[in-house]
Amino acid sequence: MRSARFRRGFTIIELIVVMTIIATLAAIAVPQYQKAVLRSRESTLRSNLLVLRSAIEEYSYDKQKPAQSLQDLVSEGYLYRVPDDPITGSNQTWKVAAEEGTEGIGTVFSGSDKTSLEGTPYSKW
């Protein structure tokens, strides 16, 4: 029978070294992952703003008057549904700006009060 000294397994030092390596790799990877997710949300926001603004322009051109709400764009068939603001996670947080001289929608902005990776507020895009 073998003595306890030659049993198979890992020493506590080996386990600590492995855990330290894993923690270091995680500390590097997690912020990069979070930044990639935010970049993806920003890209989706740009796309959603383009779609909304195009629908607003088309509605105004076709009807010769601006839409009164984003829901008007859906009910008239210009949008399938109001897209979500990917930064706030809701389609109820869009900020609409009135078209000059009218009471209808002129443009739309994100309802988020956060700042983008570029340093500009999402509500100014």
C-alpha cells in the first residue's frame, strides 16, 4: 500500500495558482464583453432612430401633416410596431420633438439619460 505522501491530487498551491489565472482572465474578459454589448445596443439605437425618422418623414409627406404620436405610424401602416429603445429597453421612452410650426412629431430621440461610448448623450442622437 502506498503512503499518504504519494496520493494523487492537487496541492493547495496548485489550486490557488489556477484560480488566480482564471480570475485574471475573467477580469480582462468581462469589461470587454460589456463594452461589446453596449456597442451592439448603440448600433441598434442608430438603426431604430433611422427607421422611426424615415417613417415620420414618409407619413408627413403622404398625409401632408405630421403624425400626432408614434402609434399613428403603426395604425397607418408605416411601422409594424414601435421599436424598443435598446438603451432603456422600452418602446414607451422615446422622446418626440414637435415639428416647427405644427403640433405633430418632427423627430424622435432616445429617452435615455446615459452617455454613449463616444461621450455624447443618447438623447442628442
